Amino acid sequence: MALIKSISGIRGTIGGQVGEGLSPLDVVKFSAAYGTWALRRHNSQKIKIVVGRDARISGEMVDKLVVGTLIGLGIDVIEIGLASTPTTEIAVTDEKAFGGIILTASHNPKQWNALKLLNEKGEFLNDMDGKEVLSIAENEDFLFADVDDLGTLTCIDDYTQKHIDHVLSLKLVDVDVIKKANFSVAIDAVNSVGGIAIPQLLKALGVNNVVELYCEPNGQFPHNPEPLPEHLTEIAKVLKSGKADVGFVVDPDVDRLAIICEDGSMFGEEYTLVACADYVLSNTPGNTVSNLSSTRALRDVTEKHKAFYQASAVGEVNVVAKMKENNAIIGGEGNGGIIYPESHYGRDALVGVALFLTHLAKTGKRTSALRAEYPNYFISKNKIQLTPEIDVDAVLVAMKEKYQHEKINDIDGVKIDFEDEWVHLRKSNTEPIIRIYSESENEENARRLAENIISDIKGIIS
């Protein structure tokens, strides 16, 4: 069993002892802590909170616990049912709510669930607010309402359509040009809420020929739900057979988007953001942001459009903060997460699908030909397991000193930028490991760079 407490939410496996997994008592405790934080943030006035969930098997059970707890605190709940993470984020602002809870463990397997916590802007909590929620939970510092002051429950079941209408209203989404292209599209929604949202979106965009894989929102994930190439073999076969012009794969809460080319090859999750940014920048002047572990191709495309790129620390809340600081018009992470402020400050696969199809239609190219237009980099992802007594911070300082003559960024671990490649070292917050991401012009060079850095680290440790 596992229970992971972080500033952005509480994630764990269902069942087991209290405190060892995401048991019903843990769900109630952390829901109460979040509700208490929200009440204090707004001076204990009457507030409302939005609750949405993905299609996990445990979702209905967790939902009832969360909703009941919030009502017990005197909070009015807006229940939107099966909904993606970005749908819930949009609902928070549309309903003028004081926060939101998304019940999803994102790309984790079906035995996991989580409470992902939003503020009144529909954005994830920052470090200070997240720590306050964890402190309230640790001290069980909550006060439930008297019977006359209990909250109310309002159910709204059309937020997916509202989200789609929101996407269609974006000025860079061109429904007419997409419809005219007469695309055939294959989708894999891993039997979660993407199976509701993506087919509806495609129909609204004028895509009439859709091949659906795993679009029944029953929570029975047919393969590992993280949209990585090794998990996407079935949809790749559909594309190879010539049944579609492009394939889209989303994770269970629909904030990550992977794209498959018409020949079954991977467009590359890192390149979802690159392609959408290229389209946005070609129509709108502005800057871009991604995290330190994302591909250099976004920087290259941004500079091609005479704009300015900056990197943030890893984590969506950090990307959003850097985007606001630098007035970025698009940003995100290399896991297929697109953040388009014209819509909202959250990763949104629906926005990604609409922007990408518009871009593809306007270029008149095949998906693989569009991918070939972008710089070709390869990222190698590795880690070193460390014993608890090793001082990881000291290791990172030593690596920074060793490569002091290269371009160094230390806002999140240590990133070393060489002329034609880079490596990013950062410690895990939950286990004694150093994550090592390296990128170069081909797989062999990326792995060589990682091996050299790993050798350096082992030398420092010994």
C-alpha cells in the first residue's frame, strides 16, 4: 500500500490500514483539511467548492466521502460528476467557486486514486498553501458545522459540453478548416473520462470518421494508462493499417496528450507542445515556457519566431508561475501537457487536440511530415538509487562545481547546458534517488551523456 502527501494533493492506493493507503478515513481527513484551509482563506464565509472525478473504479466511493465531508464543514458543493482535470479547473472559475477537488490519480494504475487540490483560480495550490493543508491534516485541526449550517449539494452534468464550447470559442481553433480537411482520427481514452470528452470534441470540430479504442468510462484500464510509446502499441497498429490520419491518446484525467502519426510512428509526447506552440507563435507574438526537463525543441521553435523562451522548475504550478512572470502565450511540460492561457492556466488535452488539428489542416501535410519539420532530439530518462545516508544536495553541488564552465541552471536541481545537448539532475521528493534526464541529437548520444554523468556521480559518492 502507498500514501503520498504532497503540496498538490494526496495520492494513494485504495484499501489497507489508515495512513498506509488512501483509506476512507484518509480521504475524509484530507478533504476536511482542504475544506478548512479554503474556509480560513475566505474568512470562514459561506463558500462553494467544485468536485469532479475521473472514471476510476474507486471514484464513486471517494467522491461520496469528499462531498459529504465538505458539506459537513458547511461548504456548498458543486458536483460535476465524470469530468477531466481541465474541465474541473474551468468549472471552478465559471461557477465563481472558492476552489476545487479533482478525484484522479492521473496516469497511475487503477488501484490508485488521489485528491488534486485547486484554488479559486482553478489552479493547483502553491507551496505555501499546500503545506498549510498538510499541517491542518496532521493536527486534525478542523471544526465541523452544526446541523443548521451544513452545506448544500448542487449537481451539474453538462460541464464537458461547456468545456468543449469553451475550446471552440478560442480564436485560433478553426472548425471550418478542420471540417474541410475531412480527417480520420483514432483515439485511445484508456476507458476513462477522455472516452466522453474527446469523441464529443471531435464531433464538434467536424471530424466525422473516428476510430475509438477504449472509450467506455468504466475505469478498467486496458493497458498502463501513462501515454508512453511502449503502452500505445494497439493504436499504433490502427494507424499502420491506414485507418486514420492521426491518433490521439490521453491519460485518465485528460491533461496529457500523445499524438501518433499516420504511419504508426510516435509524434513524440515532448513534441505535442512544440507543434502547438509553433502554430500559436505563427499567429500570435509572445513568449513560451516549459520545465527544465522538457525538450530543447521548444526553445528552437520559439527563437525561430523571434520570441523568448524560459525554463521553470518541474511541476505544473511552477510552469504556470513562470508563464505569468514572463507573459508567455503558451507553455507546458514535455509529458504532452499544454497550457494555453487564452483558455486557462492548466494542462488541457482538449485544447491540444483542437490546436493541433487546426495546425495540421492549415499546413495540408501528413502528420509524419509535420513532425519532420521540427528539430529532432532524443531524451534519455535514468535514475540512480542512493542509500539514505548519502547527502543528495552535496552531490548536486559537487556536480555544479565540476561543470561550472558550462551553462548552469540550479532553480530545480542542476541542469547543465552543453552546446548541443543537456542533462538535468534533480533529487526525488519521495525516495533517495537522483533523476537524470539527458537530451541530445540522437538516442546513442543521449545515453552516452547520461552514462558519463552517472559515472561522475558514482565517483563523487565513492
